[in-house]
Amino acid sequence: MATGHILKSFDEDLAELRALVAQMGGLAEEAIDGAIAALANRDTEAAAAIVEGDRTLDRLEAELERQVVRLIALRAPLADDLREILAALKIAGVIERIGDYAKNIAKRVPLLLDSRGIEPLSILPAMARATAEMVHDALDAFAARDPDAALKVCAQDRVVDDFYNSLFRALLTYMMENPHTISASTHLLFIAKNLERIGDHATNIAEMVHFAATGEQVAERGRGADTLAPVAA
Amino acid sequence: MATGHILKSFDEDLAELRALVAQMGGLAEEAIDGAIAALANRDTEAAAAIVEGDRTLDRLEAELERQVVRLIALRAPLADDLREILAALKIAGVIERIGDYAKNIAKRVPLLLDSRGIEPLSILPAMARATAEMVHDALDAFAARDPDAALKVCAQDRVVDDFYNSLFRALLTYMMENPHTISASTHLLFIAKNLERIGDHATNIAEMVHFAATGEQVAERGRGADTLAPVAA
């Protein structure tokens, strides 16, 4: 891989870029776990810290963009390297979005302080764990440039979608039986949707990793974002 | 602007890239309008056509990515030009996402064939128009590299957020009064959320245009994505 690079430290630059992506991924994963923990514990302070912490992700993405511009302008990389640099840029953008979803979940915590009785809520932590794992595994696949690991992440999305569909139906039924919980249930529905979208974004990352490594698109599948839960009633 | 370019046709290449972005923007705007029209007319065929048509946006984004790689590899652009190329790439990514939201709205049309009685539904077309206009204006600002026009788009987001907050409250109240509409109302809530997110994405584009033209970030504002409607009850 090092052949073709005029300057020895190009690979170091690239490694730095990838380290930045990994750092962003770690923060996003923590934000997902933290937001759901804050929700479960009704901890508005922890939730506020997650909202605040999202700025770090924004800052790192901007930093990565600057590095990309510098790297391309200074090194004039060949097409293959260029594709890898642009993949890192794109993946950083997706991680930033994942952070936004986690922040959005955290922002709903203060609105859900009296949601204790809503049973479907108990499914959320498991769903969040499955989602955060997808993010983790997608970034591991990116770091290892491992197309098989990437495919496994794509397969995991089905689990997250199943969680979402179950939750959607459970919350709808719950709302009908307990109209006074409609407001809280609606926020939980949006939280479940945010997690489902995070799963889609992790899948996007995995698809990019797979494509970069093999030159082949992952076969078309029913994307979570588009899998609409059947109307429960 | 042309000074500094070694090859005369670099500007032509750049113009081609920008034309591709404009084409994508036009398609995304049509998809928003079309999805809401399909919803209003209970036209499942029109909705299916919009879902299908989203592939064109995906294809154009992939085409733009290829052009970007070719352009950078062949021309080794200077930092300023590079930033503009990367901005086009980023904006194309945002438009692709806007298309996804429009597709997501269209996918809900078959689930909402018996939503005729739900009053808050009547607000959606006006909200969709305001949103599609934001997308249109953001891309006009991009084409004209006009930071003032970009700022106006950012200001428009407030209107879309107000629509969303009104709809959120109206739908929640409606659900409580008519528990048998909970399922349909939930889908409408997600559609309103999709429109609100489209407004955020249009704002993102406008912010990028503003930054590219002035080097200054648009002042922090209460972002729509994060403006959570107060709990109505």
C-alpha cells in the first residue's frame, strides 16, 4: 500500500485521519449508551451533559474536514488514496449525525420524568445496546478494512428493525389503552425511531467499508429506515 | 476566480458538478411536493413512483462522487477550489438524505388511506410547501454563492419549526380525543417530523453556502432538530 506515495508520511497522515474517525465513533457510541442510561435513571444532568458533549463531535468533524483539505492539497493523492480519504470524510459525517440522534434522545429525558409506568420503555435499553454495538462493529470493520465484518453489521440491522417494529406496536397499543400516556409514549416512539435511524447509519458505514474493500455494493435489502411497521390498528 | 487554474476547463468541470447538485436539488424538491400531494389525494400509485424515483437521486449522488474523485485526481486543485468541490460533495449527500425523507413520507401513504377525518392533516401541505421552498432557496443560494440568501433560508427554518410544533400539539390532542386514530395520527406525526428534518437539512446547506462565501459560521441558533415541542399534556 505504501508504494506509490511520494512522501513517506502520507500513510501517517492517513492513519491520523482514521484515528480521528475512530475517536468520533467511540464518542458517538458513548453518547447512545449515556442517553439511554440517563433516560432509564431519569437523570436530567447526565442528559444535559450528553447534549453539551455533542459539540465535541461537531468540532472533531470540522477538524477532520480541515485535515482532509490539507492532505489532498499537499499530497495530491492518487485515486485509490483519494477514495479512502473521502470515505473517512463521509464516515465522519455519518458519525456526526449519529451523535445528533443521541443528543436528540438526551433532550427528551426531561420530558419523560414521569414515564415510569410505561411498559414498552423496558425494551429500549436492549435496543439501544444492539444499536450502539452496530456503531462499534461498523467502526471496527472500518479500522480493519474488513468486508466480512461489515456484512455482519448489515445483518445486525434486522435485529434493530425488529426491536423498532415491536416497540412501535407495543407503544401504539399502550397509547390506545392509556390515552393519558400519549404524550410520553410519543416521545418514546421518537426515541425508538432515533435508535432505528442510528442502526441505518451504522449500516451505511458498513456498506461504505464493504464497497471500499471489495468494490462491490452490498446487495439491496429492506432498509430499516423504510421498513414501516404495519399499522397496529 | 479563473486565475490559478492550470487548465482552462477546470471551471467547466466545476460548473458541471454544480449543475449536478442543482439537478439533484430539483428532484428532491419535486419529491417533497409529490409525496404530500400523493398523501392528500390518497394516491398510492403516485406515492410508489416517488419511492421508485428516489433511486435516481442515489444514482446521481454516486455519479457526483465519481466526478469529484476524477476532478481532484486529474486537476490537483488548490485549497479554495478543493473546498468548493468538497462542499458540492457534502451538499449532494444532504440532498440525497432529503430525498430519503420524501421517500419515507411517500411510503406512509398506503397506511393513511383512511385518515380523511384527521383535522391536523390539513396543515401538512402548507408545511410541506414551506419546507420544499427552503430546499429550493438553499440551492439557489448555492448556485449564486449568495450568503445573504443563505441567511434568509436559515431564518425560514423558524417557520417550519413553528408548523411542526403546532402539528405536534394538534395531533397529540387529537389522539387523546380520538384514540381510534392513534395509529394514523402517529404516521402523520412522523411525516411532520420528516418535513421538519428536511427543513434542518436545507438549513445545513444554507450554512455551508454562507460559510463558503464568507468564511464565517452562521450564528448559533435553536436548531429545529432539537426544538422539542413542549409536552402538550
